[in-house]
Amino acid sequence: MTLDLILRIGTKLVLPFILLFALYVQFHGDYGPGGGFQAGVISAGMVILVSITFGLETALRIAPRSLVERMIPLGVLIYAGTGVVGQLMGRNFLDYSIYSSDPAQGHAIGIFLVEAGVLVTVASTMTALFYAFVERGR
């Protein structure tokens, strides 16, 4: 991997923009196409690009396997916890009106929490799958 200087520099230049685009897709998901799933896939793609360009060891330093494996259930917990809070307050599952006195504001907060849970779950699952496939050949 010493002869791919242009690829390494290009990757270093494009990585912040990939992360910025993933955040844009995440936060713009309420108003247009996009959301947690797409942002999670873009974020995992960023880790995969680092692994392909700089090696698996570098990707494992950025996103350690133990952290990735702990984030999968954390995302599910965020998603499910958003709904369970409504049930604990005597409402329906995923009833967002409990998050604010203004229904529109409560809906925005609830959708953001659900999409954040999806982002964490999808990004960590895709990264874990990549790690599993890469290590299978070793």
C-alpha cells in the first residue's frame, strides 16, 4: 500500500464530506428523502472506505469491533425506548406527544430519536458485517 498515494490523499480529503453528507441525510430525513437508514449506510461506507484504503487495522482503530458490537443493541434500545416512554406515560407505543406540550414539536423530537436509533443500528450492523466478511478470508 505504498504506491497508492493519490488514493490515500483523495480518501483523506473526501472523508469529512462523507460524514457531513451522512449528517445532512440524517437531519434532513424529516423533510425529504433520507433518514436514519440511509445515513447509517453512508457512515458504514465511510468506515469501509477507510479499511479498503488504509487497511483493516486502521478501520479497527477508528471503529473497534467491541464498540461496533455494543452499538447494535444500543440503537435498538434507543428506538424501542422512544416508544416505551410513551407507554410508561399512559399513551400508545411511539406516541410522540409526550415529548413536548406542542404536538408538532413532540413529533419532531420523537422522529429524531427514532431516526437516531436507526442510524446507530444500521451503521454498526453494516460495519460488523463488513468486519465479519473481511475476517472470513483470513
